[in-house]
Amino acid sequence: MAKVCEVCGKSPSTGNTISHSNKKSKRWWKPNVQKVRVLVDGKVKRMRVCTSCLKAGKVQRAV
């Protein structure tokens, strides 16, 4: 299962690491996705949410 934010859809992306000698090697950037309990329509549901969505207040955590 891919680690994708269920709120904003942020997913892993690829690119190159470039050294000082300009050698290139493949690498991944992975979003910081956490499994949290969230209130959705008055019910508690587990979702995978990135930390930037949590910090922005796009979801309300269940206590």
C-alpha cells in the first residue's frame, strides 16, 4: 500500500541526488504521513494524513 495523504493526495516523488562532482544518483522524497484518528461527519475514522495537513488544521483529530 502506497503512503499517500488522504487529505491532500501528497505521495512519494523521485529525483536525483547531485554530488559536488555533479554525479547523479536516484533518490526518493517521502511525505511525513501519520496514521491518526480523525473526526469525519461526527464519527471517528483512522486516516493517513501528512503532518503539513495536521499543522494547517485541515482535519480535526479525535481525542
